[in-house]
Amino acid sequence: MPDIIQLLPDNIANQIAAGEVIQRPASAVKELLENAVDAEATEIQLIVSDAGKSLIQVIDNGKGMSETDARMAFERHATSKIRAIEDLFRIKTMGFRGEALASIAAVAQVEVKTKKQEDELGTYIEIENSTVIKQEPCAYIGGTSISMKNLFFNVPARRNFLKSNAAEMRHIVDEFIRVAMAFPELFFSLTANGQQVFHLEAGSLKQRVVQILGTSYNAKMVNVKEETDYLNIYGFVGKPETAKKTRGDQYLFVNNRFIKSAYLNHAINSAFDGMIAKDSFPSYVLFIDVDPSQVDINVHPTKQEIKFEDEKIIYAFVQAAVKHALAQFSVAPSLDFTLNAEIQNLDAVSKPFTEESKETVSGSNLYKTFTQKNQAHFIEKDNRSELKDWKSFFETEKTEDRREELVETTFSYEKNILNANSYLLNSFLQLHNTYIIAATQNGFLLVHQQLAHERIQYEKYSRLAHQLHAGSQKKLFPVTLETTASDAVLLNEMLGDLQTIGYTIEPFGNNSFVVQGTPADIAQGNEKHSLELLLEQYKHFSSDVKFSRREKLVRCMARQQAIKAGQALTGEEMKHLIEELFKCTTPNITPTGNPTFLEFKEDYLDRMFGR
Ligand code: ADP
Ligand code: MG
């Protein structure tokens, strides 16, 4: 038997390794933008074609590379950012692994032009399949331009895995925004297929946030700023009115790195307790700066997770800082951002807590508030156990996995109730503008009006979506809708599906759209709001489940169009709602699997009373 183990050739090893770093065009965008930031550029341009599939180019005016460095940069584990293992604990740059350029060179055709500001001539290099195919001196202004063409040209299997251009573009815009948000002092632009999508002048963080999230945020942000020896927190939280029904504009950065942290997100949400509805999400753009030795960034390069030395302290700080900011907002509304820019920028206004911030960590009130309540990090789990005792009274069984679409079709439901007319006595009572008690021949139903209506709407829009033409109500006066660049990308992607449920929308250039028609029951004058809400919901639709785009849309539409809890209903409206509910194929649960009503039968009631 001959020996069978062989070393992989470099280019194959590189391709495999590249799989971890470059998953899609947006990953390359992130790496190239971060390299430009690390190179101390003040102007960074991103140019993409074909959602990055045919071209991603980043041009910066940073420090550039020498001829040798330019060549070295594409070797695996080649970095100028760390030299020894101890350096890992004082990382101030975005990159440090020295893998990005090597990975990019393994899976795309790369062209580099670079020149150190002080050198006379620059260097031009072409690389393909990890091999330099051309290198020559060139004239260049200074800084670096890296183009990567035809991503995955040599790994067709991975190229085939890429999503639609609209989807890949959305990822690119997300990454672009995350970097641009973190460095407001730098100029950024994004040009896609020859059209400029973003042009972000250098400015203050507040200006950057408004440039990206939209001017409507201008008057709706509260300044957060707490400085301690251990960490600083600064940025903005949206006033309670900007809370969204879905995870909205939430940006959290640690040492300027965008991160996702359910834990810290909980800290921020909890600071809003009592100020926003339980099921809504606050908007925020928050930056936490800590000593790099307190965080472990040595996690996977593409993961946005982070490990803190002491998570609980960070949790308490973040929560207290946001609470503090909100308190300031509610007691001193004149300090909000409706003031003009000069006044806002005065230290006295933007830094009302200087005295406190000078105190050391352990002396500050801030510190005391959280050390005394050191359960602050405790996350209450969704406790539905009290419902369990009632289970025997339920006709409907709560499904184990509420999200399973399949459940609905396999759900066995007593058909007798479908004959609603004879089963229901014509007697309805609304409780707390949320529940309807409907008397039946042998007991009563307790119906949740919003959930019941969501079911009705869901089946209605599902039917529409599967017909060829939904009834669209043509607008006498078409409404124009202006969106952010990233919403425009998304909306463009959704136009066809929106058409199936009754929206006629046409792109109008420059991130705006004309709404020519809406589903029949959208109220006049409300078109814009319902579309914005729909987009918002759609964007943040739980990604745990793979629904088709259309199914997602139908579900969002149903949720949005449902009568809300809190709305008073007349007897007729209640009757109609319940009749419509029982015309549904699956009346007893919402699309997500919550019960829409509970049935209480006489014999259960009797038993409860010991009769
Ligand atoms: P890392 O950023 O982790 O060091 P990369 O593979 O992204 O690794 O880059 C390798 C090296 O190439 C960097 O350490 C840096 O010295 C150099 N480099 C990359 N991009 C640029 C750029 N835009 N300008 C100047 N130098 C760059
Ligand atoms: Mg890098």
C-alpha cells in the first residue's frame, strides 16, 4: 500500500482558507474598507458592479504601500499590525489577522495600485489564483486602490451559491453603513453600477447618523455620553417615539467595530422599560470604548460576536447610561436636538455630565446604581408557565414550535366549530378593547381580536398572492415614497411580490418610488405609512426560518393590517370578525402559531366550580 497523504498546493489551501473570510461580496467589501481605515485614509470610495460579483473596488488616500509591502500584503498571515502575541491585547486597528488580502487573491482577479505619499513612483500588481501575474512601477496619486474582479471566478460552486444581485447588494450596503457609521470623521462614498448611492461628507457622528438613517431622526435622538476610567459610552438613542415594531435601526459598536450582542441589546431595551411598548424595539447608535485588553476580539474574523472580560459590568454600564440619557430627555426636553446646530455643539449642552464623568468608576453614582442592583444582568426568561394550569380548558393545543409552517396544515381541528352561525349565539362582549367574549351553544369563546384578525388577513393575502392579479385600487393622486438607499434596494427586490398582493409601485430614481395603487383596503392617505411599516417589518422578519419572499410579505402584511388590541369594536364588527375567522381554513392559530381564541365549554366551567 503506498502512502496517501499529500500536502495541498498553496493555491488550493488558500482557496479553502478563503472560504472562512470571504463568503460573499459583502465580506470583501468589509475587509477592503477596514484596510483603508487602518491605512489612515480620510477619503474612502467604494465602487461595485453587479452587486460586487463582477467588481469591488476600494480607493483610499491612506498611507499606501511600498513595492515590497504591496507584494507581501497578499501572502497569508502577512500583516503590519501585530508582531508578537502580546500585541493582540492592544489592537487598535480593524484588521490584524493578515488573511483578508490573501483570501481575496485566492478567489478573485485582483489589481492593485498603491503609492506611499512620500514615494515618487507607485506599484501596480495583478494577481490571479494567488499568483502574481504582473508587477510594474506606475504613476499614482498616493494611497491605494484595490479592485477585485469576478469573485469566485475559479470556484464556480461558490459563485453559484451567491444570492440575487438585490440580496447581495443589500449585504454590501449593510457593511458599508456599519463602517461609515463608525468613522464619521472620514468621507465615504458608494457607487453601484455607475450610480452614486451614498456620498457621506466627513462630519460629526450626529450628522453621519442623520445622513444614513434619514433626516427624520434629526429631532428624535437623545445624546448618550458617559465617561469612566473603565469604559466610555457615547452615541444616540432614539426617543421612545422612534421605537419600532421590529428590530429597527440598532447599531452597536465596540472600539469602533460593529457587533451583534443579544446581551447588550437587552441592556439597552431594558433601559426603555415602561417608556415603549413591550413588543417594540428602540433605535440606537451606540459606541462603547474599552481598553482593548478587556475584550477578546480573537474570535472568528467574520463573526460579529465579542467577549468581554467582565460582561456584567458592561451590561450595567450600558443600561445605566441609556437610562441616564432618557431621564435627561424627559426632564429637560429643551436639551434635545430641536435646538440649532451651534447651540447643540456647545459643550455645556452636549456634555452635561462633565463633573460626574470626571469621577472615578467606583465613586460615581452610575457605578452605585448598578452595583447595588447587581441582578441587572439577569434576563427574565419568557415565562408562560402560569398558563399551564389552564391548559385543560383549552380546546387548542399550543404548538411546540410556533414557527413551523407545517403545523398549520397538520393541525387537527374540530370541524364542528366551523359551522359558526349555528354554534355562536348572537352575543358579544368586548373586554379591555382587546378580547371578545362570544357566547356559544355550550360555553363561550375568548377571542383575541388582533390575533384573530391577523389570521383572517393572512389567509386573505395568501389567496391574493397565489392568484395572478390582485385587485389594486388605483390612486387618483399617486403618492411618492422616498427611502434610504438600502431600503430602495430592498423595495426594488420586492416590487414583483408586492404587485401580487395589490401594490402597484414604480421606481422613480434616486431612491424614490411612486405608489400607483394599493391593496383595496389600505386607507387613503395611509399608503406611505403602511408601506414604510411593511418594509420595516419585512427587513427584520425573523431569519430563523426560511420562508419564501412572498410568504414573508404575506405574513408582514397580515400583521400590519390586523385590527390592533386596544381598538373598540361595535357588536356588528365583533360578529363580522368572528364569522370571518371561522371561514378560515385554520382559524385557531395565528400564522406564527399563537392561539387566536380559547374555548371554554360548559362542562369545563361546571367542573371548575365543582358542579
Ligand atoms: P490585516 O488587515 O489583518 O493586517 P490584510 O490581509 O487585510 O491583513 O492586509 C495585509 C496588510 O496589507 C496590512 O497589514 C497592511 O499593512 C497592508 N494593507 C492592506 N490594505 C491596505 C491599504 N488600503 N493601504 C495600505 N496598506 C494596506
Ligand atoms: Mg485587513
